[in-house]
Amino acid sequence: MRTPATAWRRWFGMLFLILAGGMLIWGLTVLRPHLSGRGFVIYWTLCFLFTGLSLLTAVVDLFAVRREARAERRALLQRTMMELSRKAKAKAEDQKTATDKMDEPMAENGRNGSTE
């Protein structure tokens, strides 16, 4: 079940992952000679922060998906049990009706036999 909350979680997760990946590539190639001292620490801390945020978003999404799946399983089980109960009641009524119809000719034969 896709909900707006699920879409936002996935969007933010991808955003953080792309930012972290882009920072990793840029930091190891283009910006390598320019990063030193405090700039180096700040840059790689931000890269690590975006990586952590993408991981955190993935874990939150994992728990949300598991919660939704559990709720859907419960609803499915409840619907199935209700349907089985309804079918069992209908079958019992059909059997009762069939038994009653089978008993009617015997009752009529008993009445006809007593009048003779």
C-alpha cells in the first residue's frame, strides 16, 4: 500500500543517499587537493551525516513497511475468517433445508398411511 508518507520517506532516503554518494565522489576526486584542515573535517562530517540520515530513513521505512504489512495480514485474516464463517452458516442452512425437504415426504407418507 503506497501512502504519501511512504513516498516522502523513500524520497528523502534517496535524496540523502545521492547527496552522500555525490559528496564521496567529489571529495575523492575533484575536491581532494582543496580539502585540508578544518574544511576536510567539516566536509567529511557532512558526508557521514548524509550517509547516516539515509540509513536512518531506511530503518524508519523498514519498520513502517513491516507495520503496514502486519496490519494488512490481520485485515486479510479477519476478512477470510468472516467469509469462512458466512459460508459455513450458508452451508448449514442449506443442509437444514435439504434435511427438512427429505423429512416432508416421510411425514406425508405417514399421514396417508394413517387415513387408510
